[in-house]
Amino acid sequence: MKSDIEKALNSARDTRSLLIDRNIIYQVPFLFKEQFPGKKAVVVCDTTTYKVAGKKVQNELLSAGLTCIEPFVFKDPHPYAEFGNIDKLEEFLKTHNAIPVAVGSGTINDLTKLSSYRTNRPYMCVATAASMDGYTSYGASVTYKGSKQTFSCPAPQAVLADIEIIRNAPPEMTASGYADLFAKLTAGADWILADVLGAEPINERAWSIVQDGLKDALNDPQGAKEGAAEAITPLTEGLMLGGFAMQWAQSSRPASGAEHQFSHLWNMEHHTYQGETPSHGFQVGVATLAITTLYEKMLNTPFEKLDVKACCSKWPKWDEIESRVEKMFCETDFLNTAITESKAKYITSDELAVQLENLKNNWYGLHDRLTAQLLSSDEVRRRFRLVGTPVEPEEIGISKSRMRDSFFRAQYIRRRFTILDLGVRTDYLGKWLNEMF
């Protein structure tokens, strides 16, 4: 995996250095000096991550003779990635020119990433959990005006991941990261579909960065739950590689497919369970199992016999789609987003005919590629149970009927081509869902 990391770093547009190993927190000041010579540092964390690693990072920086501003600590032990916190951090950063050192996981990293960009400076990250792939990704996922949005901004210039800290993170954070990494299997399947049907070609370099060692990194869910370094290390590396691929492609396509659209949809619908928003990884995990099951239905469909003319004759005009979207999302605050994204991927019946002929003529080879890419739904369920990731939608507060509706709703909120679009364009989605539900 080390050689994979080195290759990925060469492809990264923003990140220049990544250190992953056990008991390396003492290397923070050396990495900082290497990447930001002559600069002042400021630790950014919350009250939880300050205790876990923030205080240690601050002391290491000071012991190495670096000039450090007093740490910026969010008073909430679990701050939310929303724009009010961006405003607070941005206001603080404007009072000096120190380089932020984010100490935490997803939320702290995203808040620091976007605030650093908005105050015209790079930043460094010290990871505290293997909970998501966003450490090294090019954008920040932050709630703005009630809607979860991805803001374009550079990834950290340097990242340090001390496995000894990460393996002692709460098991549910590791389970969340495991699910986020596992989602690269279905995301990869969606990209294969898009490639074969001519919707979006595979970027071979980004594909290789994510997929080459993916299944090996997912091999030991039990070890990951127990915090075994031998399982946590490849999991952490796999998550970092996903971010590097997104840097290279300047898109989340290498790491995100239909399963992420479910999570985005639920966030946009302001879904909460037991008073909290379920973790990104848990939402994605439930959706990954659902999409894997949908793929099993799809792979049992005789597409070599597909009646392309019949599909095209039933294909609606854009006005009909727009009307459908308006009716479906009229009571939401993201109707305009749904219309914009749906229109961006709308195709004419002539274009549909080309896509479906590609599907029909290449079905046997496509079937083999997808079968090799995916694991069975039974295996996904088994591994998720071992690591502690939810498998039933009710475990994150989503009813069965809402889950079924999400298959239809999710494909309207992103322009990315996935199995959901294939199901709609071949008129099979309803049939597959009837079998599933």
C-alpha cells in the first residue's frame, strides 16, 4: 500500500505530504516546518479532539520552537459542519496569518478546509479517526441555508495520521469509515455502467488510485472494530486514497455513486434520528447494501433481449420530467437544485437509443465486469454487522416505505449517471423495487 500512497501523492493536486504510521504524533512539527517554513501555526479542534490529540500537537509544535497562536477550540464537543461555524473560524483566522493545523475528523477537517480557503491560506490536518474519506478530498461538505452542500476548496497540503490515535477512536467512527470505503465498490460499478453506456468515461488514473487495493483494505471488518492496527492501517490508507483520486479528477466521481446520492438526499431532507443526523458513513452504508441488492436484480435481467424501441417510445419529454420533479419536490427547499441537476443529465429519445444499444450489445461483458466488481449483498451484510455498521434503514430512522421512495427521489438530485438512471431509462426500476420490497 505504501507504493500506492506514493503514486497517489504524485497525482494529488493539493496534498504534498502524507504520513501514516503508529506513534508518529511527534513528527507533526517536522512535517509543518517542511511544508510551511517560517510560518506560525494554530491548532484547530473541538473540546473532544483537543483532549485526544490537540493538546499534544500544540505541545509538540511549541517544543520544536515553532511560533504558535493559542488553539482555536470549538466549545461544542461535537460541532456541526454548518456555515455558522465557518463564520466563527473565518473571523478568527482573519486576525492573523498562522497556518491552521486541523486536529480531528470529518467536521473539523471540513470547517478548517473551507475557512482556510476563504482566508487565502493552506492548511495541515492531523487525523484522529478512520471515519470518512474527506481528509484528502478537494471539497468541504458544509450545511448552508439548511442544505448540505459541497464547496470547492483545496485539500490539506499535509496530512498526518497516527494509527495509534486512530485505532483508539470510538468504534462507531471506524464503522462509519469502513462503510464509506466499502461504498467505493458500488460507486465503481456505477462508473463502469456510465463508461459502457457512454455517459461518462472512466478516468483510468483515478480508478486505479481508488480500486487497486480496495478489497484488500476491506478484508478485516472484525479487526477494524477491535482497533487492530493491521486492519486500521489499510482502512485509513484506503480512505486517504479516495481523497487523492478526487483531487486528481477534481470530482467525487471516483468515490461516490448512487449510494452517496441517498445520503445527500436524506441530508437535504434534514433527516434526523433520535435527535441527531446519522453519520455520513452509516447513511452511505445502509444505501450501499440497498444498491448492492439492486445490482443483483439488475444482473439477473436479460438485457441482451432489451426492446430498445419500446423504451424510447415511453421516454418522456423534458417538460414531463420537469413537471414530475416539481410535484415530487414542491415542498422542499431544494426544488431548484433537483430541476437543475435533472435537466443536466436529461437526454433525448435518440440519445437514449444509443445508450441502450450500448447496454444491449455489451451486456455479457458488462455483466462479467460488474460481477467481478461487487460483493454479494449477503457478504456486505455480514461484514457490516461485524464492523458495527447499520444494515437496515430503520437503524438510522428511515422507514421501508421512505427507503423505497428514496430510490426514485435520489436520482433527481445529482446529475451523475448511476444504476438508478439505468433503471429509469430501461423501465426496470419499479420491477426491481417490487421484488426487493
